Amino acid sequence: MTARMFAKLWMLLATLVVAGAATPLAMAHEYDVHAKPKGERCVEPTDFMRRNHMELLKHHRNEALRQGVRTTKHSLKGCVECHASAKTGSVAASKEDFCVSCHAYTAVHLDCWDCHATKPGKKALKEGVAP
Ligand code: HEC
Ligand code: HEC
Ligand code: HEC
């Protein structure tokens, strides 16, 4: 094998590895017109949110429940207010709705909506759920 052939092969391999590793991160999340979020920006940079929203939510919940810290910056209610679809009015009523769209793809199932409202409004918790 010539050095040039070897270099080409190596490049091909490197490209494949990079592409493979980048796919989940670049996970295409094309917005349906209706799913376009409200506002100019998210509560944190989009890239950060894409990767770390679960940690943020868990952290915020723990703070709210254990330490009684009530901030609204990372509240689930906030997510719902900006991310509810214009079509269903919800973040999780149809497969295209924001919180379901990626999760369906990655097979994440959330139980959050057993208790938390999926639509914007005054009540953040569903009827009958005690805070
Ligand atoms: C069994 C019912 C139940 C389930 C399931 C549940 N929660 Fe909660 N959650 C509550 C209650 C009750 C509170 C307290 C609300 C309060 O005191 O304002 C709360 C508070 C929170 C808070 C802090 C307050 C807020 O609105 O931001 C966050 C964040 C949160 N939950 C996220 C989640 C996420 C994410 C999931 C799913 C992974 C989830 N919860 C599943 C009942 C539930
Ligand atoms: C003030 C409105 C607003 C709030 C509140 C908000 N978001 Fe966002 N979010 C946006 C906007 C606007 C974008 C798109 C930004 C862009 O295109 O760069 C976005 C982007 C995202 C993305 C990346 C989506 C993608 O295309 O990859 C995720 C994930 C996300 N938000 C989750 C959340 C979660 C979880 C919460 C609650 C903790 C939340 N957002 C609260 C407005 C909001
Ligand atoms: C850009 C795609 C995308 C969007 C949009 C998105 N998520 Fe996620 N979410 C993911 C991925 C990927 C995971 C799984 C990460 C992992 O496997 O650790 C996840 C995991 C989670 C988890 C942790 C689940 C667990 O079992 O630990 C929570 C909670 C969560 N998302 C909440 C939300 C909420 C609430 C919304 C809507 C406001 C939302 N996500 C929107 C991609 C997304």
C-alpha cells in the first residue's frame, strides 16, 4: 500500500468516526411551525439545553422540594409556557409536541406528565396532585 493510499484510508476512517460520534449531539430537531418555541432564547444556551436539560430539571426539582427554593428560571412550568405547541396547546399531547418529539426518537418516556400540566396556565400541577 502506498503512503497516499494509506492516508486516504485513514481520512475515511476518521471521517466515519467523527460523523458517528457527532450524530446524537447534532440530533436533528427540525421545528414544525407549530412547535416553534416562544421567545427569543431558551433559559440557557440552546446547545447546553439540548444536552443538559434533564440535569437542570432534576436539579431544580431537588432544590424546590428539599430546600424550598422557589426560583422560576428552570421551572417546568416555564418550559411548558414557551414550548407548548400552537396546534395542540401542549408540550406532550402529540408525537410532534416539543417534549415528546426527541424523546420518542430516543425512547425516553417521562412520567412527569402524570402530575405536571402539559399546557400553559395557572395550575402547574394536575387536578388532585398535592404539592
Ligand atoms: C407523583 C407526581 C409527580 C411526578 C410524577 C413528577 N413530579 Fe415534579 N413535582 C411534583 C410536586 C407535587 C411538586 C411540588 C410543586 C410545588 O411545590 O410547587 C413538583 C415539583 C417539581 C419541580 C419544581 C417546581 C417547578 O414547577 O419547576 C420540577 C422542576 C419538577 N417537579 C420536575 C419534574 C420532572 C422533570 C418530572 C418527570 C421526570 C416530575 N417532576 C415528575 C409532583 C410530581
Ligand atoms: C422564554 C421562553 C423559553 C423557556 C422558559 C424555555 N425555553 Fe427552551 N427554548 C426556547 C427557544 C426560543 C429555543 C430555541 C432557541 C434556538 O433556536 O436557538 C429553545 C430551545 C430548547 C431546547 C433545544 C431544542 C433543539 O432544537 O435542540 C431544549 C431541549 C429546550 N429548549 C428545553 C427547555 C426546557 C427543559 C425548559 C424548562 C427548564 C425550557 N426549554 C424553557 C424558549 C424557551
Ligand atoms: C432536542 C431533543 C430533546 C427535546 C426537545 C427534549 N428532550 Fe428531554 N431528553 C432528550 C434526550 C436525548 C434525553 C435522554 C438523555 C439520556 O439518555 O441520558 C432526554 C431526557 C430527559 C429527561 C430525563 C429522563 C430520565 O429518565 O432520566 C427529562 C426529565 C427530560 N428529558 C425532560 C424534557 C422536557 C420536560 C422537555 C420539554 C420541555 C424535553 N425533555 C425536551 C432530548 C430532548
